[in-house]
Amino acid sequence: MQFTTSQMFDFLEQQEAGTIERHEVASASFGALRRSLRQIVLKLRDSDDQEALNASDQLRALISEWLTVPVSFDHLMLDAMVNMLGSSEAVQTRWGSDIRILYDAAHRAAMDLLSIDSPVREKLRAVIGELRRQERTFKIYCHRRARPHFETLFSSPADEPLPVNTFLHSVRDYRETGLFDDLIKFGPLRARGWGAAPDALLIAPRFNILIQIVWSGCNDEQDFGYDPVSSTLDAPPAEGAPPTSDMCARHGPVKWITRVMLSGDDPGAVAGDSRDIDELQVFREMNLPRENRPATLVQVNGEHGILYPPHTRILSFDPNQAAREPVGLRIPGETLLEGMYVIMPSIGDVDLGGVQAEHGHFSQIWKARLRESFSADAADLIKRLRAAGLNLVSLVSAIRHWCNAPSTVIHAPQKLSHFKILLQVLGVDNDDNSRPRSNFPPFSQLAWNEIRRSRGEAIQAGFQEHEIIDEQVLTILSALVPQIRETLANEGYFLVIPEGYGINGLVILFKVHGIEEGFSAPVTDLKVVRELRVIDQWRG
Amino acid sequence: MLVSEENEAWQSVPRWMGFLIQMGYDWPGSNPGQRRIALLSMPCDSAAAGLIALGALVKDFGDPNTNNVDGHYDALLRYAHQYLESCRDCDLPECNPEVKRCGYMVKAAGRLRSLQFPRKTFTISDKTDFKKRQIAWEYPNPAGHEDNVTQFPSPTKAMSWHIEGEPPPQLTDSVGALSDEAYQQIVVGAKIIPDNLRKSYNGLCLAGRVYGETATREVCESIRFRDASREYFLPDLLTIHGWSSSNLVSRITFFNARTEKLDRRAPAPSLVVADGDTCFLKVLGIREFQQSDVIGVMHRTIKHDELEAVGNRLIALRQWYVEDSEMLGCLPRGISVLILKKRTS
């Protein structure tokens, strides 16, 4: 600590109240970008598809960073988005047209940003320039990784760089610094998560003015500046209201006057979406446990229906003779339509490991091809994998890892979809001569089973089970389309899976009578047949 | 009285220091069933806990009952009993009451000292008769004989002996007694009973930082007082045993929050002043302090989780305590205080 306690008290005595200069900056293009991406995050979040959930999490982190770090408007923003979600077409294929529309809007907005400077960076430059001109002592509180984004504000040869001791990165840094004039903080005041800062900024200030620069709509956490003593008093001081111009608030024993300055304009780019929604707040609430989840109803007769989480890809049958792939995984309302059939497997003992592959049998084949392709032209392989939708951030190191010979486990992509892309790009999906019988699942399934066995996963457990069973049933039913048609022609509604497919059981066919969105149901009541009068209670 | 902080220039006692000392001084005497718990939050790290303890110490000088004299002989008997019945024959290589499950807090080595014989060590003797409440100790025969000399002191005589490593209960005369000069100037008008200046007292406790005793001592060392004749370091004024070679008596016990041990065998103190948020939380959980008043001092430049941990503890306390801030005057800007009093119904 670079001052005595008496000096600290003298400093506090000298000012009746501290000042928060809050600069709220708006930008139409950036607003459109963050709103579009936020909606994608929320929509994918309601899915039960692991890939969608992963994409939602990654996008959430991306937006959070942009809102709490003064990033430049450059191609890195666009690249980050594209690397996460892939092409527009891939987005539509995976998650439907509503997500694609949002993604396209985000893409356009990100393109627009390339032609302008970030207004928050301009504001920061102006603020720091003015402080320097007035010869005021100032510090910047930011995450250690955010520091380069501040340093690049003054990176041209004519600029005076920001000294290292300007930056504070932790409560300890703050505790040990001396008294100074102004503290610069980019982003809202939050105690945890992205852009977090110590409560001490407000309850134990070492400065006169807090200069806060935020994107419009980003509110401070209501309980930021928590003093356990003041908060436990019988009549806690009023606080928590969103800041308004010249509003006075008490944080612990310290009083603050907030002056809000608005700049820029953001008319709102997405219809029906308020421009003032606070993404960081929304994301925080997303982490809270939810009792109910949004759901889409697939009505299967006059009295029954099935609720599915949004963006669920449902195993289904299209009776249209012209359909190219009658059996497939379809999204309700997008590709699963009235007149089609929902297929519900009723599986007994699943023999996903029934193929008598020795440990590493199939992996030797695809790994050899992978090593060969990677050593021949690594760049080309990566390019083809990315184009096909395998958008892992560290793809190069991942490929190197997958090239390793099997040990106790077979090193391979974590997801079946990624694995399928890999095999497809390598061209080993359908040309394996070692397949013992023609009606056996394709190479990708067999190889994936082998990987799963090596990982010791429980076949009948959890989330992945359903995906795997659906995938395997899909493969089997694709070979049984004539039998399905025959069953339906005879007004039957189930089909027993013949022996020899590694699965014992039957599939039930429910004709889709209608599809309706806007339900919110308990997780335990999703993906099961329920009476419509029961389902009605979960209408949103 | 002038004060200097971290070797800065001498100045009158600043308002924040005066407030803390006065708060310790004004703290109500303990009242069974009316336990009080207070927490002060400070804008920065400071010697606030030491200053509150100093005020409370000055207050105790004015109370004729604040000494260890009355229970001293009983304390020696308890010590002798622990030594003879348990510790002497303990088979553990190092004292560990938790492993041994002996029920004691610290080891009794069976050794006593006397200020009258500073170079001699006296050992509790087997001849101690607990039924007759007669303690016996022995020491090497000065004539060089093999047999030790055994003594059977009366309670009055035993007053000049104390457990090794602990302060004596009282000095036989005023030589080595505390000086009241500084205390009289720190709390102007304070009543000080001269007899208390040569008696130790266990009823006030300073609980140190969790980083260890040195951390609390160092922050206290940053504060010096000065009157016309001399300077006084805060650690000396606190009279914690071992903090100053010039103090023979000690009127504040020290609880090491890191080791969770008190610096002496003592009954529950009336008041514990806890230095730091973690120490405060620890003290509230210590069995021996469950009836003691507690004043905790923390600073607010800590992590949010740590602030919340303290806040949650205070909220939990509110179930059994009500706010009692009557004694508080006008607070210096930057300090917040909560005082809780146990509900009576």
C-alpha cells in the first residue's frame, strides 16, 4: 500500500461523493451484430442437440468478450463468428432457416463494421488524451488479456504508449496501488464473469472519478459495490436502480454521483427486439437452473402429441414417393411437416458393440488415411475439413492427436458428426472392403462404435445414447423403406426390426397431424407421448 | 498526544483513530445472555483492530475485577492436574490433542517460573495433593544433592509463580509495572486503577490475522504515539505477551487465527477483537468464544466471494441478533459499522 490509512481517510473526507462518468456508446452495426448473435445464442440454448449447445456457449463467450473488451472492428470478429458456425448453408442445414436469417444478419453487420472504427475505442482515445492533457493521474482496470486492446489504442509511432503501471488487473493490484485521480473501466461494473472488477472500486475508492465506457444497454450489476456491513444494516441505503443522469447512489459508506453521457445511435436492427436488452444480464440468467424448457408440439393424432425442445432433429419418415431420403433426421416445422411420420424406436438390448471388430481394427484404416492425407498436404486437408463443417478452433493439433496410434483409447473426434465429416473428407466412409456383411451399418458407424467402446462409454446411458440409437436406427431403417411403406399401406403403425442389424426391438410410426410452437414444459415431459389436454397446460 | 503512521510526520490523533480507540473504550461490559457482535469495514488495510483493542484495554484498567489474581491458584492446580494425569505420560512424540483425544488444548509441560528466581525452573511434583488442593513443585537442590527440593506453597505464595511461557498474574511491587501516562493521554479522562497496572488479565483477546501473529504485529508496529517525554509503539501499549520485552504483565491475550491457539491457558474472554475478515469468521466458529463479545475488523479491498462470505455470516446471525447501534456516534467517512445484540426473546 503506497499511502497511510490517515491519507486514505483524508482523501475520503475531501470529497462529499465520488463521481462516475458513464459514457454509453451506441452503434447501429454493432448493435445489429450483438442482437442477432444473442438471439442465436438463446435459440440454440433451448436445443437439446449438443452441437447447438456448444455453439451457443461459444457465441455467448464471443459476445461477452466484445462487450467487455474494447476490441477493434476488424476481420477477426467476422472470422471468429464464421469459424464457430460455418457457412450460411451449413447453419441452415444444422439449425434451420430462423437461425440462418439471424446469422446472415449478423454476418452483414460484421461486414459493415470492417469499414468503421470502433466508437468505444475512439471514446477511450479521446478520454485518455484529455486526461493526459490535464496531467491527471489515471489507471485502467481490465483483465490481463484485455490489456493489448488498450495498448493498441496508442500504437502508432506518434503516440505516447500507455505505461505498464497504468494497468490494474486484480483486487491485489488495486489494493497495493496509490491514490490517483481517475480510473478508467471499460464495460459494465460486474463482480464476476466477463469484465469483472473488484467491488472495492465503489466501496473503497482510491480515485476521484470513475470513467466508465460501455456499449449501450450494458448495465452494471445491481449488487456491485457490495459492503457486507452496510448491506446487513436494518435500513439499507437505496441502490440498484439503473443509473440515470446525475443520480446519487450509496455504496457502503461511500456516495457516488453518476453522470451519464450518451453517444452514437442504434435504431435497432432486428424487428421485435429491444435495443436495450443487456446481453450480459441475459447470459447470466441463462446459467440459472430452469424448471421448464421451450418446446414445440408435434401432434400425432386427435388426442396425443409429443413435445420436443427447439431444433431437435427428429427421426422421421417422409411417405412421399419422390422423397430422396425418406428416413431422416428432421426439424419440426422446418423439414418435418404434416403428413410425415415421427419414428420412435422401442429398443431392447442394443448391441452397438456387436460387430466383432478388434480394438483398433477400423481405426487402423481411417488413421492410416488421415496420416497419409495430412502428410501429403496438411493445408488442403484442413481447408476441406473446414469447408465440410469441421470447425474446431485448433484443428491442426487435433488432427495430429487423431493421427496417434490407438493406446488405451482410440484418439478421434469427440462428436459423431465431426467424425463423420472426417471420414467423408478422407473418403473412407464407403470403400472399406473388410465389411463382413452387406446389411451391416456403414463404416463410419462401425468405426464410431469402436471408438466408443475404447472410451468405455456406457451404451445405454445418457444423452448420447439417444443420438446414437437414432443414428443407428436411421441407418437400419434406410434399408427398410419398402417394409415401412408396406406397413403403412396396411394401416400398421409399428415395424419390428429384423434380426441381424445389431438392434433388437421395434419402431413405432406416428403420423404428424400438426406442429405448433410456443410451449414451455418440464424436461421430463419432453420427447414422450402425452395427451393433448395434459400438454395444453404448458402453452406459453 | 501525537501519532505517527508508517514513519510519516507526527500529527494529532486523527479522527479515524480516535473513533476506533473510543469504540473499544465505550464497548459495553459483557452481560451474560446479551452477547454483542460487531463488524467494522474499513476502506483499506489498517491497524484498526489494534486500536480498538487499545481502547478496550484502557477501559479495563478502570475495572477492579479485571485481573487473573483470584483464580490463579486454581489455574495452577488445573495445570498440575493436566501435567501429572495426562501430558507427563503422553506417548505421542509431539503434542496433538486431536489425535490423543485428551480434551486439552495445549500441552502442560509441568514447568513454572517466578520473577523472583528468573534463572530457575520449577517442576510440578508428584506430591501435589488434589484432594487437599495442595500444589507441590520441586527444583534442583542448590547444594548439589541428588534429591530435588520440594515446596508446598500457599495460595498467597503461589501468586509469585506462573506457568512457563505465560505472563505472571501480578508483580509484587510497582517495578516493571505498566505506565499509565500514555493510556491517560490516549483516552483522556480514562479511569485507571493503579493496581491494575501490575496485574495481568485474560478477559480481553486480540485475534490476529490468519497469515500469522507477525502480520498483525507488523501492522500495529506502523503506529507510534508520542507525548512530551517519550514515544510508545502500539504493540508495546497492547501488552501482548512476548510483543515487548519491557512488559512483564499482559492484559490482552493473543489468539493466533492461523494455528487457532491462544497464547495462554485462559477462560473465555469477555471480548475478542478479530483482525481481518477470515479471522472474524474463524472466531465466530471457535467453541471457546461462543459466549464472548466479538468486534471484527475487515477492509473492503478483498475479493467479492470473501465479501459475500462475511455478508452471509452476518445474515445468518441476524436470526438470533438484532441491530444495536445506539453506542455509535458519527462515523468517519469510509467506515461502516454493524453492531448486533443477541435477542432476549
